[in-house]
Amino acid sequence: MEIQLWREILDPYALAVNELLIKFNHIIDEYKHVGAYSPIEQVTGRVKTISSILEKAQKKNIELDNFEEKIEDIAGIRILCQFVEDIYKVVDIIKKRSDMKIKNEKDYINNMKKSGYRSYHIIVYYDVETLKGRKKLQVEIQIRTLAMNFWATIEHSLQYKYKQNMPENIRERLSSAAEAILILDREMSVVRDEIMDAQNSFTIKANIVADILTNIQNLYRVANKQEVIKIQDEFFRIYQNGDQSELTEFCRKLDLISQRYRAQSLR
């Protein structure tokens, strides 16, 4: 197969990955904008290299003329979560979307692989628009915790190094590490509510501060400079005190001042 033809085949997959990255990152932003905790912590994506496709096709005895149908993970999205509970929330989000149709799913969290690998895999059909028209592609979405991802990344590197012939002592250490990751995820779930409260509090405060600074910046354009300097000094005093309720009240009063100067419309 010619190199140019490979590029034509893989370009739509790159488009799919780029679009899905934007969409999943937008979900994160939506949660942040309403001051809510996002079950998605990070999103990454990739398209398999030609060498990886050839290697998998050879390993699975797949004809190259049929590889797009038989290889489901040419395009891959990886979604990282803080807690195991978040993984299933993300699964529900994906199932409710109209722009992705689930082909199949595998729960390697409740059904951990013998190696210790844990993750949730979903294969979806996703349409992209190309110069030649609409094309339906398969995309693999892996959803796992940050801890699971750390273990899986190391395990993948070792598997690549030893080509499925990993020494038994390293395999045993990986298995022990997988148990430790399992315990870590369980412990994090126990204190999940407290962690979420702390993170939500930080996000809310950050949003309040951002609103205040925007108002102050806009007031500098239309209001008396000495008055704005006094407002700025008051903000620094309240911020240093660390009282969030006082900061919230200050933000409310500043909104009223900005409305009087019509400064909010300058955002």
C-alpha cells in the first residue's frame, strides 16, 4: 500500500480524535462554568501509527484490505478520572450522547485482567465530514483513574520491551503494584466526598476572584481611578483574610458598582 494512500486513510481518524478532544474538554469546561465537579480530569487522544497498525494486523492475521473494520482502536481517546465512581459517570455521559453510537464495551474494572490491568473500554461509531463526504469511523475510548493509568503505562512499556516474554520476577512485581493501585483507588473513594468538597471550594473561590478581577479591570476604564484603587485595596485585604463568604459578598457589591458604570458590558 502506498504511503500517500495510508495518509488519506488515516487523516479522517486524526479529525475524529481532534473533534472528540474538543468535545470532551468542553464537558470539563461546562462543569467548571457552573461551579460543579467534573468527573473527567484529563483527556488525551492519538491515531495509531502505520507501524502499529501493521504490527497488529500481522499479530491478528488481519488482511490489510480489511483492517479498518477489524482494528477498532485506530483512533483512541483516553479519559482520566480521579475516582472509580467517576468512570461510570463518564460511561453514562457517553451513552446519552447522540453523536456517538456504542458498538461494544468491556468493563476491566469489575472484571480485572489476569495481569492486573483495569480500565473501561468503549468502542463507538463516530461520523466525520471529509472532502469525500461523511465517513463512519470506529473509535476506542478508554476510561480509567489516574492511578490505573500510571500502572497501565508502565505495564505497556514493559510488554513492548520484552515482546510478551516478560521475566517472571517483573511480572510478579507488576501484579503486586496492581494490587497496590486497587487499594489506593478504594482508599480515595472512601475520602472522595471530602476531596470533592475541597476541590469544589477551590473552584468556586477561583471563579469569584476571576469575576472580581474582571470587574476591577473594566472599572479602570470608566470609573474614577482613586475609587478603583480603593476597591482594589479592599479586595486584597479580603483575599488575604481568606474568608470566602466575605469575598462572595464583596463580589456581589462590586457587581452592583459595575452595573452602575455599565462596566460589566465591557467583558
